[in-house]
Amino acid sequence: VGFVGVTSAFAQLLTFDEPLLRMGAMLRNRIGRRTSDRRRKEICYDLVGCFPADSPLKKGPQSPTEVQTQFFLYTRNASGDLMAYGDDRSSLSKSEFSPQRPTKFIVHGFKGSGKDKGAKLAIASLLRVE
């Protein structure tokens, strides 16, 4: 009689906690997905960020050195100082950049250039207004 009582109590406990068991399984599933997302391979470049290495495209993004990424700093005092990519930020430290002033970024589109007419107009407008 004692064993049967324990068995029925155990069975009752299982049916009572069924929603909790399902919730636990759901949480384990979510945690598993997050962990696998963290293991996803990425290609990372200093200053420009990380990109998924498992993209549907055949080739991943080229390094900024390969495509000759350039940044230009425009201020009211200096016009178009080149900030060289990968120079350990030495060009930035020698520039007119001030972290206390508002900073805006203009990003041209794919295959565009910072020398495009639209980019130059945006730069002139921002420097005039701000």
C-alpha cells in the first residue's frame, strides 16, 4: 500500500507540473538557439564592425585595407582631413576632431564615394546649419 501511494503521488506530481516541464523545455530550446547564434562565424574589422561569415553571398566582405577605406573629417576649421584606416588612430589624434563637439557621419551608398556631389552638398549643409 505504501509503494502504491508513493507511485500515485509521483504520477500526480508529474501531471500537476506538466506546464512547468513544457516551459522548462521551451527555455532550454531558447538558450540553445542563443548559444548557437554566438558560435556563428563572423568576419570583424577594426573601426567598421563585424559581418556574418555564413552569408548567402559567395564572398564575404573584403577588408577595409583591400578596398582602401578612407574616412574624411570636415570641421569648420579644417576641410577634408584624411583619417587613414589602420594607422592606429594617429591621424585622428593629429586632426581637428573634438569629442566634445557634435559629430555627424555621412555614409555614401554601395560603390559610391565621399567625393560624390550629394555627399559634398550634405557636408556643406551640415557645417552651415550646426
